[in-house]
Amino acid sequence: MKTLSLLMVLLASLVSAQAGMPFFSYLRQTASDGDAESQLILGLAYRDGWDGTIKADSFIAKWHNLAVELHDQRSNLLLRRLLQQSEHLAQDTETAQKWLSLAAEQGDDYARVILGEMLLEGDGVAADWINGAEWIRKSAAAGFVPAQFRMGLVYLVGGKTTPKDEVEALAWFIVAAESGSKVAKEFRDEQTALLGREVAHLAIKRSRLLFIRTSSAQNTIEQNDSREHARS
């Protein structure tokens, strides 16, 4: 269960700090044990390297901006913990991709979106439109609003496995906008004005189907999380 897992990482990191275990050492241990949030943070830290500061264009900043967009206050706790720690990491894009991939495979939506964008853009890794778009699609289908907006961009631009499709793009903008994304609202309004009423009507119909599918996926995830929490 992601929320509980991340809170446990934060609380345990305070214990580890008191016991003399550096935070990154703790993250490596829990990431190796399969904790997706630890894998995410390690991947982000290795992606740009960590020197004790947060740079505006870093992947840690990108993750934090996504969290702010979703009003997810947990990122503030983790950033404070990172800033308290003195260990530095050298940039290692191969290790970063390994940890982000492991987190994405476990369903961490931040990891899916960030890894997806890295692959789409060839940012520090070999460009891979097929897998990049698929990671974002999985996150969007699970109801992650930033991924839904990015699926709109994927179809607006077009590429391998996702040919340019203005109706599909607008439909995803509508889904993300109705879920509260401000930037998606801007794109929805711009594309609606540009494409006209007929195309917009097709996109609205398509967005209803996407809503049904994403809602069903979210319900399944919540049910699985509830069962996992009950077992724990």
C-alpha cells in the first residue's frame, strides 16, 4: 500500500538516522527488499546525482512538482530528510533507470511517468517511444492524473504505436481536466476551440469510455490495497 509504505520509510529513516545508518544506505536496503518508494527516490537521486541541493531542472524537482500538483505533502517530508543527509551520490543513469524501472513495475505512478518521459525523450537513456508511451499509458489507465494529461500530449504529437490522433488527445485532456488538472484544462479549451464542435463532440464521447475504464482500474487497485492492508 503506497501511502503506508512511504510513511514507514520516513519514520524508519528517522530511526536509522539515530542508529547511525545514512539515509541512502537505508534506502538501498529497503529498495533491495522491494520497497517501491525507496526504489523511486534512489532512482531520482542517481539520475542527476545528489550533492545536498535540489536543482530546479533535476528529476527530484520534477517528482516534487508532480506531488505538488496532486497536493501530495509526503514529498515535502522526503525532501527535508534528503536535505538533512550529508552523503553524496555521483550521477549514474544506468543505476537510475534500474531503480525507476523496478518501482514502475510495482505500479509506482511517479516512477511510471518519469521513466516514461525519459524514454520518450531519450533523456539520459536510449530513446524508446514504445516503452515510454506504454509506461505512461499504464499510469493513465490506473487513474493517475498527470499521466492522463501526458497521454494527451503523446497523441497530440504522435509517434510509434501512438499515431497522431487529435480526438484521442482531446479525450485524454478532458479526462485529466475533469480530474482537476489545470494545465489539462488549458489544453482542453485550446484544442476544443481549434478543432471545432464536431471533433470535440467525438472526443467527449471517447472521454466517457476512458472515464469508465480508469474508474474500473482505480476500483481494482483500491480493492487490492485493502486486501493487502488487511493481510498486514
